[in-house]
Amino acid sequence: MLSKIIQIKHNNMRTQLFLLLFFCFLLNATAQTGFENGYFINNNGQKTDCLIRNKDWKNNPTEFQYKKSVRGNVLLASIETVIEFGINNKTKYVREQVTIDRSSNNLKTLSEVKKAAYKEEVLFLKVLVEGEANLYHYNEKDLNRFFYSKPDVPITQLVYKRYKVDEQNYGENNRYKQQLITHLQCYAPLREKEIVYFRKYLVSLFIKYNECKEIDYVEFDTKIKFPKFIFSLKAGLMLNSFSMASFNKNFVTHDNLIGFKAGFAVEYILPFNNNRWVLQLEPVLQIAQFDKTSPNTLLPEETITNTLDLKSIELSGGIKHLFFLNEQAKIFIDAFTVVDFSLVTALTHRNVIYSNTLPLTNFSFGLGYELNDHFNLELRYSTRKNLLNYNVRYEADFKGLAVILGYRF
């Protein structure tokens, strides 16, 4: 029944066209997603309420996209024209001219100078705590810096720097501890062992100081996000194309070969960009079989029986990117490198059995829909792999589409 409904010619031109059209649809469907209520203040002090695309920036931004209404055009604002912006009262950035030490803390590239090497720059700083004592954060690739300010202290970097002592040892400039002991004293004196150059501990210190002074304060999005693992069950129906050829001449073809696959997936959600990026590892069992009779071109009164019995474990590793439609629904695209470990690969042609036990490698690309963080449906295309890759005379190409249903725990 399925073969009568779906008639797909598996050729490269049609597959590429299909993927191109779907990606165009995907980009159009997701172009309006990810915008949340926010505001920004321009150089003239004018505040604009708007919708800002929340990218949950891992690195501090220098620009952002916004819209004046739900159906409005997407506009761009940058650090040159904006002095402050915020999203949903949970994220806030302020533009400040600061002196920052960009010395590396990587042990392989440490400076031999203990003193911080300052450079004046204009940056968007992320506000972590806002009160009498304010805490800010700046992150850029491997650069991780904290700043603070008070009514009598301009925005200043908290200094922590590793430096090379010799080829085997390094020292630490922990001046930030003295800075905080000097400026965050309330009733109980701070002790050095309580002060750690880590966001969780610094946020706690600034909150305690503001509470001690009985000053109202705002704690912004300071929840530390860690990567997490998610497990899924997978099951799918495959519609494959198979052809066997000798010296580039096909003599066995099967365009609608139905197969099945089942397994599980382990997903590793990366802790930035609103959990939009996911690393995936997916082992599945796949099964495909056919028995086809074709005429003998040399002896028309005879027929030739060709069979395929394929059972293998596919180990796919790749990355997935999510596009949020709303709180319940997402569209995603993914890409995998696939290593196929044969359990049984037996191809019979003219009463000769050809087999293969060597691993095969190919690629797959998928697009799908996810609902309520549990159910997902995916259409995945697998590129060509040669089931007889060891054979110098014959090639047996295997490729196709799969419809995969998944359930995440």
C-alpha cells in the first residue's frame, strides 16, 4: 500500500531540490521565533519597548535584533547606538567604557608578568546583581571577567590573573579578594577563603552585602546552566533505493525497498543559546530485505533471482539545532556521521552470495518536529554507501529516506 502511495525516484538532483525547498520553508517558518518582550535605551536616553530576539548569549553581544511589533520588520541595534537593553526583566546589558585585562589564563599561553595588562574598551556588560553594590560579567570565548561598582567606585574589573613563574609552575594574582574585602565590608568581615572567582560565589557575596545594608537589589539571570543528558527511544520506517552495478552498469535495482530501524539516542544539551544546540549519539538496529526476480537478458526464457538480507548496527554521531515555534513546539535540523557495523550483509546474484563484514561510513541529514519536549517526528535522508566496498568488480549502492518517531524521557 505504501509503495503505491509514495513513488520516489532516489536520484541526487531530486534529493538536493527537496532539501533546498525544505530548508527555505524552515528558515521562513522560524524567522519570527525567539523574540521576547524587552526594551533598549539609545544614546539620547530614549527608551523603546520592543521585542528582542533572545539568543541566550554565551559571549557578550555587540548587537541584537529587535522588532517594534509581532508582525514588524526585524531591525538591528548595536553597541554604537544603545547604552542599555534588557529582556523580560531577567537579562540586562549595559554599555560601559572600562579597562579590561585580556591576559590568557590558559596554562600554555600564560604571561610572565604578574600585573594585569589593562586596555580601555567599550563593552556590553551583563548585569548579574544590581543594588548599592553591582556585579557585572563579561565573557568572550576563553575570556571570563567580572566587574563591580558602588556609588563611590566606578565600574572596575575584579583582578584574577595566572602568570608563569617558570616552565613547571605558575602563580596567581588574586587582587580581586582584597578589592572585595575593602569594598564589601558590612557588619561581619569578609575572609579570603570565602571569596572565589566564580560566578556563583561572587553573586552570593553581592547579594549578602546588599541585604546587610538593607538595600533593595535585583538579581538577574544568574542561574548557572550546566550541560545535561537526555535519553530517547527511536523507531522508524525506511524507504531505500538499492542498485547493484558492475563497471558503472546497473543490472539490479530496487527503488522502493522498505526497511525498519529501532534503537535509542543520547542527547547532550549545550548550556547556552537557550538550549538550541544538542550533541547526539544514536545506535540503532536496521533491517532491510528483498527478493526480486528479473529477466535474464542473455536467455529471455530464464529469470534471475536477486536477494538482499541486511541487518546492521548504525552508530550515528552528530549535532542538532532547534528552532522554537512556541513553548510546546519546535522544529529541528540535524546532521550525522554514520558508521555501519554489519551483522548480516548477504547479497545473492546469479546464485552467488556476496557478503560484507567491514564497517561502512556515510552521512545523514534530518529535519523534524518536536512536541512538549517528549514526542518528535523526523524525516532523515541517508547518503550513499557501498555494501560491497571491498569488491573491485561490483558495487551495491544503498541510500534513502527514513521516517523516525522518537520519545524523549
